[in-house]
Amino acid sequence: MADPHWGPVEENPRGVRTRRTTTTRGRRWARAIFATVGALAILGMISAIAVVGYGYSTTTLPAANADFKTATTLVYYNDGKSELGNFAIQNRTPLSFDKMPGTMKQAAVAAENRTFWTDQGISIRGMVRAAWTIARGGDMQGGSTITQQYIKILYLDSERTLTRKFRELFLAYKINKEMSKQDILAGYLNTIYYGHGAYGVQAASKEYFDIDAKKLTVPQAAFLATVVNNPSMYDPSEKDNRSRILSRYRYVITSMAEMGYITPAQAASYSQKLPKFPKTPANQRYGGPKGFLLKMVERELSAAGFDSSQISGGGLKVTTTFDKDAQAAAVDAAQQYTKLSARTAGQKASRLHAALASVDVNSGEVIALYGGPNFVRNSRNWATTPRPTASTFKTYALAAGLKDGFSLLDTFNGNTWTPPGDRRPVRNEFSHQYGQSVDLIRATSDSINTAFVDLTTQMDSGARKIMKMAQAAGAPKGPGWDNNDRIPLGTAEVSPLSQASAYATFANDGVAVPDHVIRDVKDRKGRIVYQAQPEKKRAVNEDIAHDVTFALSKVVEQGTGRTVQTLDRPVAGKTGTKDRKNADGSSDIVSAWFVAYTKQISTAVMYVAGNDGNGDLDKYARPGDNTFFGGTYPAQTWASYMKAATKGQAVKQFPEPAYVNRDELPQPSQTIKETQIPTDEPTQSTEAPQPEPRQTWTWPPNGSQPGNSATKPNNPGGGRTLPPRWRRSQPTGAPTGGQG
């Protein structure tokens, strides 16, 4: 029985919380939060739809980019006024969709936009990827469908901004609603740039295959769909591009098979090789020697971030680094001595190739370049083609030796000798014996092979240090850069342009400046959109650079390069003649060089022979000479060009030598001895010894004899306060190959 004083018990007494009450309130808060978020999401969606709707409704199709269609990119010499050439006055023959070959339509869709026939004209995935890249601080990316590409080319510009990208998006979506897919694809194929000045599939078919577009085969159409991706990188006229082209071409063929346009068997067959490219009527825009310059400009523009449509039709004004008068002098000098050599030797001039590259010492600007007589007939640029450097590579050995602790006055073996652990003796040209002790000044001026191999063996990892020095100066590593003690003799291959640039480092007090051919670029409105800013860096100690220059100046004053004394201003340089031993015991000369500089200009001249530049130069040797030497036609070519290139320039002296790693400097009153130096008599090589007295320094002044071993200095290349370093005694042996 219940107690009458208590009455009924409340289910939830006031002030007492229960689990049920807490749960109920939590649910109320959750519902409120979800409701708020949902409302905001709906509001955001409505706003987004409104923005998109507004953007779509207010976006109108602009007038076609007539300026883009006709704007030619003009290329000027360094004065900004004299025209060097131009890129692509647009070559276009529009076709209707019905007259376009099915192979080309299929290849384009397979290569660029597989969902073309079903999408809404835009790629959401591509746009998200682009937005994500921008959010992370990257550059504006592509992610474009065929429709978007068509919109960008015909109606917009190539500016990479988010605003332009969204406008492209709205226009693509709108045009996809207002135009048929057939008309969009036809417009795209009539508008896109295919390289070689060809806009549209009809012009491209004529340019690459000399046929009408309606006759395009599957492989030909697949190639055209390949080249539109990047006409510069996939240009088949450049042999270096072939492997890259084949890879992209196979991707297109595979895509066509996966979409059912061709069978797997056909794909397997077509993928074996690229279609044949017949000779087509030449585009004279690249005719003559200037074609090599324009191609270099085109590549540098591409490397700077300009796409092919901007380069070939964007109406740019490109000011190059080429000097008009110097360029004319380079062409004249190279062609004059090529013809002279061939004529006097009774050979074909077409198989003898002279190359010349000239750079400004302080800025790295390429002043002039001769890569061949006609780019259209032979597109190989000999000025950018690496070939064995011969004795011009000794300059890097000299610099490396000075950095390693030697001095210009240290002495080395000038006679035939066999390096330790080597079965082959090293010899000088004509097996000439210069004596057991020749200093580096004379070793350089007379191009003494044995002394430089001696220097290399005395350095720890000498060959590696020499190659490292060459690379620091500006010579990129390439074929023939073998890690052996004979590296100074020039098996290493470097192009004339890189040689000119690397030698300029020593003229520039040891500071390397990358070579380049573009000074600045302006858009159609005259705004500067690119300006060359090469990164300068110290490659070698300033005192070492001065000592190298001093030794190289002796090559010109009293050594193998005396031919260029006619320039009447200080010159420092090096000759080079490289031989190749044949299986039958005979030898050929495969390259001949003269690389030298004034205080303002560094110029490299190289001669090679044969279609591949590995033929025998001896057929073209100067009458009476034993062989084709760098001190003959290459040096003469250099002198002829430099006479014009330096016209009007101040005559600047080289700095005095620092004689690094010496505690005393030579004095004019010290002992003088007579030596043998080369002459220019036609009956003997200009690099071979001929009787004529000259004065050279002998060291040490205290009467001690060189050849004694000593400890290497502790601060290589650091100054003049170190004690003399004497070379160790060397073994001798029988003669072997090697050119000075």
C-alpha cells in the first residue's frame, strides 16, 4: 500500500538530468547544424548555378582572331631594326568537314580528345587538375578538349591566367551547344598549327607529304596528329627528334586501335616505323646560312616557354644577339677558305665543312655563327655539332694543372716517353724531341703532347680534374670524354659554339656566362615578354684565368698560331689537329681547330670532312703541307672573320700573368735560351718545329736543375707565395700517335 504522504513520483524530477534528456538535446543540435550546412550548401549551389548561368548567358562568341591568323613573328639582328627572318606567314587552305579524310578525323580525336563526340566541350577533370596546380602555386596548366583548343586558337590568346581559362570554359560549353561536333572538328583541323608554317590539315599534308589531305593514309594522319602536340619537338627534319616522334606516333596508333578505328593487326604493322617523308618544295624561309640561326632562335624561344602557335604566328618581335656585319663576315670567311681549300686540292667543296661560332666574352651573346652553306639542303649545324677537339683541349689541362698546384714555370717531359702502366708511348708531332724539361708556357705555345700527358699523370685523378675544368668553363661532356691520361690530346668532342663559350670564360677573368641567341622578345603590343638574363658564375680562379691567357697568347706570338698576328691586337688561342688511326696502319685527320679570343670576343673555327664530319681532312691540306693543320685554313678563317668582327672596337690588353704557385717571378735579366718555333713556310706544317731563335724563360734562376721531385703546394691556384714545384723524372720510349 502506498504511503499517502508521498503521492505519485515524477518521471523526470526537476533539476535531475537523465541520459534521455541529454541525447534528445544533442539530436536537436545536430539537426540544427545539418540544417544550417544543408541550407548553406543549397545556397552555394544556387549561387554557383547563378554564377555559371550568368557567365553562360553573358558570354558571347567573339570575332575570330584575325590578328592571330595573319600575325607574323619577326626576327631581327641585335640592332632591333635589320630583319634576319620571320616565322610563319600562315599557310592555310580550309576544307569542309565532308572533304576532310576520315583518317585525319579519327587520328585527331584518338590523340587529343577521345570523348570528343560525347562530351560537353569541356574537360572537368582537366579543369580540376589545372585549378589544383594553381592552388599549389604552380603555373596555369592545360587540360583542354578539342573544343577548348579550338576556342583558344581562334577566339582567345595563349595567356595563362585563370580568367582566360574560365572564359575558355564558358565559350567551349556555349559553342558546343550552338555548333555541331562536325563543324567544331572541321574548324579545329583547319586552324591548328602543324609546324613548318603550315596551318590546317590541307597545308600540313602538302608540307610533309606533298599530297592533298584527302589522300592521307593512316600512318600519315597519325603523324600529323602527333606533330600538333608540339611542332618543334616533333619536327622530323631534326634527326635528334626521331625517337621522340616515334614514341608519340605509336601512342596515336594505339589510341586509334583502342577506339576501334583500326584493327590491332593494323596497329602492330603501322607502329613499326614512321611514314616516309618525301622531299617537298623547300620553304626558303630557312634557305642559306641564316636558316641555322633561325632554327636556333626557334629552339631558344621554345625553351623559354613560348609555344609553337606563339612562335610561328603570334606576331612577336624577337631581337637576337647576332650582329649583322659580323654574321656576314663569318659567312664570307668560312665559304672563302672552304672553296680555296677544295679548289687548290682538287676536291669537292661540298664535302668539306667549316664551322664558326663567335660569342661576346662578357655577356655570352652569340655574335655570329656559321653552321653550313644552306640549311634547306643540309640541316646539320656544324657549329653546334661536337667533334674531337684535338689540342684545343690542352687549355683545360693547363687550367686544371694550375688549379692543382703547378705553375707556368714548372717543367715537364718534352720528349717521347711511355707513361707508367701504359704500353703505348706518347710522342709529339713528327716525333720531335723538345727536351726533358719544358715549362708549361712553351708546352702550350708549341702544343707539346708529351708535356701535357706528363702533367696529367702527375695530378691525382688528372683526367677527371681536366674534364671537370672543361665542364666548369662551359664545355658540356660528350662522346670521347674518356678517363685516361691522354685526355689533353683531344679525343673529347665539343661543338665550336661550346668551345667559343668555354674559352670566353678565361678571357672573362674566369667567369662563365652561358651562350644564348635571343636578347629580348616583345609581343604584338610592344610589351617585353622575355629578356635574356644568363646566370654568371665563377668557373676558375681569376689569377689562373690570367695565367692561361698569358700562355695562350704565346701560341699566337711565337707558337703554332702565329697566322693570326695580322689582327694587330692581343690574341690568346690554341690550334688543334686530331688524327685517327686506321686498321691498316694509316691515319686520317678528322678535325682541325683554331679557338682564340681577344678581351671582347671569343671565336672557335672547326674544319671537318665527309657527310658525317668524320672524313679525312688531309685531302684538303694546303699545298706543300704534310697534313691539314689547325694553324692553316682554320686560323686563316678565324683571322679573316675577326678582322671584321673587331672593327671599331677598342684595343684592350690582357691582364699580366699572376704566376700562381710561385714565390718569385721571372725577370727579363734571367737566362735566355734559343729554342725552335714553327714558321708559316708552305713546305712544313705550321705546327711543326722550324729553326728560328726566340726568347723563353728558364727556371730556376739559382742554377738548380729541373726534374727533381718535390712536395705539391698546399694551396693550389691560390696565388704566388708558394715554393717552386719540380716535376719528377720521367721514363722515355718509342714514338706513337698524337697530334699537336
